[in-house]
Amino acid sequence: MNSVSRLRIAEMNELGKILIFFGVLLAVIGLVLVLAGRAHLPVGRLPGDIVYRGKNTTVYFPIMTSIVLSIVLLLVLYLISRFSR
């Protein structure tokens, strides 16, 4: 094996690890949303979320839900970075 082949294998290994990480992350997010729905938490139905119901379509604009989730993620990531030092 030459150095170019080893480099490509290393890149593929890193790409595989990244894809596995995001797959697990998506699975965890999905599980949290399913559990939130079963616990009757108003995720996606907060005051400030816009729902447009037309004749044949329904469109959701979860503005307030996005803001709340953004703040929660910000705090979680801040705490993780703070305690990992």
C-alpha cells in the first residue's frame, strides 16, 4: 500500500465515524420527540407557533418551538463545554 491509499482509507474511516455519530444523534432526537409526544408535552404546539390550514393543505411554522429548542441546546452545549475542561 502506498501513502495515498492509506490516506484514503483513513479518510473513509473518519467519514464512517461521522456518519455513525449523526445517525445515532438522529435516533436520539427521534426518541426524545416520540417520548415528548407520549408525555403530552406541547412540542410543536406552543403559543407563537403558526398553523395555516388551507383548503387542501396544512402548513406549520413552529417559530416558538424552534426558539425554545435553540435555547435548550445552547444551554446543554454550554454546560458540556464548561464541565469538559
